[in-house]
Amino acid sequence: MARLEIRNLAKRYGDFYAVRDVSLSIEDGEFLVLLGPSGCGKTTTLRMVAGFIEPSAGEVRLGGQDVTLLPPWRRNAGMVFQSYALFPHLTVAQNVAFGLEMRKLARPDIERRVEEVLALVRLAGYGDRLPRQLSGGQQQRVALARALAIRPDVLLLDEPLSNLDAKLRQEVRVEIRELQKKLGLTTVMVTHDQEEALTMADRLVVMNEGSVRQVGNQRDLYERPADRFVAGFVGRSTFLDGTIEAPGRFTSDGGLRLACTDGAPGKATLALRPERVEIAAQPLSGLDNDLPGTVEFVSYLGAQIDIHVRLSPMDRLVVQIANREGGFAPEVGQQVHVGWPASAGLVFAQ
Amino acid sequence: MSLVVDRPRRGQGLTATALLAPSTIFIALCLLAPLAMLLRYSLNEFVPTRKMMVEAVTIANYVKFFTDPYYTAILATTVRIAVTVTAACLVLAFPLAYVVARTQSRFKNLLIMAIVLPLFVGNAVRAAGWMVVFGSKGFFNTTMMGLGLIDKPIEIMFTEKAVVIGIIAVNLPFMVLSLQSVIEGIDRSVEEAAYSLGAPPATMFRRVLWPLALPGILAGTILCFILAMNAYATPFLLGGPLFKMMAPLIYNEFTQKTNWPFGGAIAFILMAVTLALTVSANLIIQRRGAR
């Protein structure tokens, strides 16, 4: 395992930058997740680390060695593909042994290592099967075993869970994370699924339109999103457009006067997390903001209920409440009050 | 593959029969019947003095072919040329098929059209075109001499070279299309997986691409080999009067010499040799691929 460093990496296709000026360091044993919507450049970045795409500019350093211009077969990066990319004509054991044969290991060593790695992913005894005889989850584990067998300097995971069904995905997340910790693997994973990213990562990188928007742990991204994009992409937010009149005073385009934390005067967006807003039938006391509104829409999600409240002709807020027995359960058309402390609102200058 | 098949309902069975019958009857009447007749003819006797076929049951025609070095040499030439052409087609077609299969270009369909386009021109017409190019005062030689690259015209026309080049040109599209369709079905990331595991391109090709493309390689080589073994117009027009391959020889026996029994025998020998070589080559390739 080794430290991975990416410096000012860029990939340009004509006038279009798929990735622009991305710099990241991934510590030895760290699990880093690149998170972003499709087309944000996360996969391109991963593929440049793997060596499948040649960067237009910048550097990739693996364990102190500059590998930017090395072809993939000389990088010692283990990769798990979205489609698993198992060799369909080879058995499970032959798939896992492939990388070891490339490294010219002796036959007995190869056999021992294959057995070890298959046991590690709980597939001992499946060595003689062909990939098509396995379930999706098993194939995914073979792909992981194949990448681990070569003892890679870095493990690269390209949306490894997206082809699994929802229930299995939750199990495999935990499994991969535990394995990664146990083996101390330096890992980079690409995903567009924020829940997946939040459960697995030590640190997350949010990307959009080819650039890094924010790097941080789960709490950083959720509590202190760097910009409006991150606030909307990690967790949910309701956005109210308006103006900062003076530090701490926000007026929405719909005319609501709200208390907020600081912010420079000018056009701004106020972001509110649905679960940080309180809702009640009567006026709320002790909160910086308390506004009357009308319930427009209720969506019942089981553990929680989302309530969409109209505050002004231009402002609508989503409030999330826990579904407790005997709890407040407003209905469409009902008059309610919503409120939140000034510190719950995140201000982004426009 | 599942062995459990739903029992078709009565109506479905009848419809299937109705749909399959015309093609089955066509094949039976137009392929099997003439073949049977030809087989019968090949066992007849031929009286050269009266240029007549006489009813008999004899293997004399087959014996004549295999005991006369003149004929066995023609068979050897035919096999040699078919093998050369097939190997050359495979080597030439693979890179082309790979590029066509993997390209993301929106001109992909145009590219495929360009590969198929030569098939729109009949073999005889194309061979005539090659004659213009290959002749001692043809396009190739005048250009090369005009450029001062050669002093004397290179003899291509009426040589084995011309025939090989001509048949390659005819067969190449078949090989490319066979390979392209199978390469398209191979997941690109399988190649990348091999690279990431440490396989350089040549190793990746040998261990991953080749075995996965094998069905297409087999289909392409079979098609190409059969077409080359049975080539008629190209060897006839480009090989000249002294150059002999099996198909022109058969034609000659039937029309010039009106020796139907011997012609029939040669036709069956050509068919048997083609079949035997194709089957055995496939068995060998498949066994090596399975390892």
C-alpha cells in the first residue's frame, strides 16, 4: 500500500475540460470517495489514476513515484470495474490468478495466494466455477479478489456496487469497508450515490463540472458545505433566493425577513436542511425565525414525513419530521408555523 | 442453456412447419438432389473416343485423380493458396475489425459500408479490374516505373501472387465482418482489467481478446477458407491459362472435355478436402483455446 498523490490533473477534449486542475492526496490506508453527478469528471479522474486515460496536464504519484506516463500494466493499481469485467472464459481461480501469473510468481505461490484471497471474500471452494455460474454479488467479490490478489499499491473502485440490488448493496458496502480497514488498503472509489459515499469514506471529494468543489469528511460536507452545489448534492436542502441587507439580515425574493448568520451584503441564497426546521400548529417561541405558512404537500416516507410549506408566493420550504406515534401530523391546507435558529441557515453569495 | 422447453401448442407446431417447409424443400431439391446425382455420375465410366458417359459403378475416376501427379499438384496448389489467403485475411482483418468494433465515431456505419462496398462488384468484374492494374503495362507497373522506383515491369499478372492478392481482396470483407461482430460483444473493460492486472497489450491479446474472439475467428476462417478453395473467377482471370486451381479444373472437365464422371469426382474430392481441413483445423484451434 502506498500514498497516492494527484497534482493539478486535467483532461481536455478539444475545448471541453472533462477534468480541470484536480489536486488530491490520499494517505496510506485511506478510503477516499469521489462523489458527484454523472459527467462531473470523477470517473475520468479515476481512469487517469489507473492509466487508461492520458492526462492533458498534471501528475499522478504513487508511493512517491511519478506514474503519470506509465501504462496501466506497469502501475500496480488494482481496479474493480462497474461491470466487474471478469474474464468470462476463465474460472474464478484463473481470474484471480491472472495478475499473479503476469507477475511471474511460482505456481505453488499463486495457488496459495488465490486460495487466501478467495477465502478473504468468502468464496473459498468456488475456484472451479465460471463467472456466469455465479450471482451478481459473488461476481463482484471475485472482481474484488482479483484486484486484491496482486497486492496493489492502490485499490480503485469504479461504481462497484451499482449493479447490485439495494439490499445486497448495503451489505457489500460494509463488507468492502471492513476489508479495506483490515488490510490497510489505500482506496479510491467513484460513486454518484451519496449514501454509499457517506457510509464508506474516510474523506470525500465532491466534484462537479470537472472541478473539485469540496474535500472533507462527512460532517464537513454536511454541516459546512462550501457552496450551493455541495449543499444540494450532499443531503437535502431547500434554497431560498434573496438578498443580504446587512450582516445577519436576509430578505427573500418573496419578501420574507429572516435572521441568518453573517454573510456579505448582496444577492445570496439561503439553504435550509429539512430536518433542522421545526414545525408546529402554534407560533414557535425561542427561535430566531418564526413564520406562518400553509401546508401544500405531504409525502409519507415511513420513518419520516416530508411537509412542503408555502411561506410566500415565491418561497416554499420542505420540513422533515420524524414519524412518531401521537406526533404532530399536519394535513394539506392546514395553517402552520415553521421556525429555525439563525445558525441553521447556510448563506451562499450568488 | 435450458433443456426444459415448453411443449408448443398444436397450432404453433403447424405454423412452424408451414414456415420451415419452403426452405427445407428448396434445399432438398436444389442442393441435395443435384449432389446425389453428381455423386452417381462420379461413379460412372467415361468413353473418351465417343465423349460419352456410360453407366457403371467404379471408383476409377477417384483413383485417376489421386494417382496422377498433375491433378494432385492442382489440389496442393489450391490448398496452399486457400491457407495463405485465409491466414493473410485473418492478420489483415483483425486490426481493422477491432477498430471498427471499438470506434465511437458517428461514421461507424459508413466505415462498415466501405468494408462491404467491394462486395457490390462481382468477382469477375473485380478480377478484370485487377488485370488492368497488374498487367506489365498496367497501372501499378507504369506508376512504379514512372516514379523511377523500378526499371523493368514486375511480373504479377498470371502468377500465383496475383491470384492470392485477388482472392484476399474478395474474402477480406467476410473476415472483417465476422470478427467485428464478435469483438463488439466483448466488454471493453475486460481488456482494461487485463491491463490493470499487469498484462501488456500482446499478452492481453493472447490471453483475453483472442480466446474471447475465437467464435468469430472460427466463423471468419471457415468462410474465408471455403470461398478460397472454391474460387473460380479470380484464379481463372488472374492466374492465366497455365495456372490451375480446383474450381476452374472442374469447370474445364464438364464443359471442355464433357467428362462428367471425372468432373463429378473432382467436385466431390474438393468438397471432402475442404470439409476435412475445416473440421480438423477447428478442432485443433478449439482445443488449444480451451486450455
